[in-house]
Amino acid sequence: MVSGRAALTPLLAAAAGLWLACAPAAGARELYRWVDETGTTVYSQLPPPTGTPATRVEPRAGPQDATVQEALERLRGELEQDFDQRDQQARDAAAASKRAAEQATRQSNCEAARKNLETLKTHGGGRLRTTDGKSGFRSKDELANLQAQTLRQIEDHCR
């Protein structure tokens, strides 16, 4: 399967070549760059829709663009840099989402551990449900062990 970058490169190179070929004829026309609502980068001589932030692109003139091939290589490098930046942004967003999910899980576990500790304290030596679903009376030592275990869970999850 061809990656997105590899599939777009020939198309973008052709578009850039066409744009560079027409640039001298275009004269003082402005070129705009923006990202549309689907995440696609758009280059146009027309300004973007109202409210869409855009960057005005100025063609670089000079010895570095002496040939179309050099200009295409420069553009290819800029496009790769743009793809890399988008990839990094996606990785950063995924990491932030993972951290948020972990925080929510910790918060839920913290609340459950605090509730369990309150239950252990208020039911003293009373009847408690075991992990296998059965009910039974606990000794003071068992209750003290369960409370200590629950306090460790609170320390782990409530930081």
C-alpha cells in the first residue's frame, strides 16, 4: 500500500511545477494558504472563506529557485516538513488523550477507594461482602488489614 505522503508527492510536484510556470505571468497576484474544515491544506489565489485564518504566501525569487527542479525540491522539503509537523501534532494529541483517560481512571479508582474506606470504618466488625460476592463477618484484624490495603490504594490513585 502506498503511504499518503508518497501518493501526494507526484500530484503536488505537478501542481507546484504548474504554479511556478505560471508565477511570472501572474505578476502581482497573491497566493493564500489555509487549512479547510476537513484538514486539507489549500493554496489559492482567492482568499479563504470569511473567518478562516490564512497565510499569505509570497513566492521566493532568487538564485535558490533558479530552476524548476530546485523549486520542486524545496517545495517537496516544505511539504515533508508540514507532514512531519502534522504527524507530531497527531501523536501529541493522542498522548494528551491517553493522559486524560488515565487521569479519569485514577480519579474513579480514588473515589471508589475512599468510599470503600468509609464503608470499612462505618461497618466496624459488621457484615461485609467479600470479593466473591458472599457476605460474612470480619474480625478486627481482617478489618485493619483491609483498611491498610484501602489506604494504600488511596495513596496510589489519589495523588
